[in-house]
Amino acid sequence: MIRRATITLLGAAAFALIVARATFAQPVIPGSIAFCLYEIPVDETGKRRWLNLGIVQYVEATRTELKIAYGAGSLGSGHEARIPVTSMEEALVVLEKMRRVAAACR
């Protein structure tokens, strides 16, 4: 038998995912994976930034951030973009959004 607390917890988690999806909503514009833009949070100076998903090499998720490594050539010449998150669930929501944007660029 499922306890009432478990049902409440599952309902709260589902609601959090729905709200998080709305928070990170971006229009998906079909295009090419060679130029597949995903907007990341503004930097410390207030500049808007976009990441070309076609050059992402790996993504690392923690409870506090989603780290995206991209553009690495030889001798460690790559870059990182960091997206702050409040939980692992939020990191997974952002990652799923990136997957959907990348799929639409094919």
C-alpha cells in the first residue's frame, strides 16, 4: 500500500518538473546541428549567451550546476559553460531541454 506521504511527495516532484520546464522554455527553431543554438544564462556582466550544441563534448551534472564542456582542441584549449541549478532534478530538466533542442536541429 502506498502511503499518503509518498503520493504527496511524488505529486510535488511532478509539479516541480512542470514548473522547471516552463522556467527554461525556449523556442525550438529547426536548423542544422552544425549551428544549433541553445541559450544559457547571462554572464556576470549581463551579456546574453548561446552555446552551439554541435560542438559540445561532454556535460557534467551535479546538484548545484550543469557544466558543459565545448570547443576543445589540442592541449586543453576548450571552454566551459556553467548553468546554476538548485537540484539534480533541475539539472536533468535542463539536460532534457538541451536534448530536445539538439533533436530539432537535425
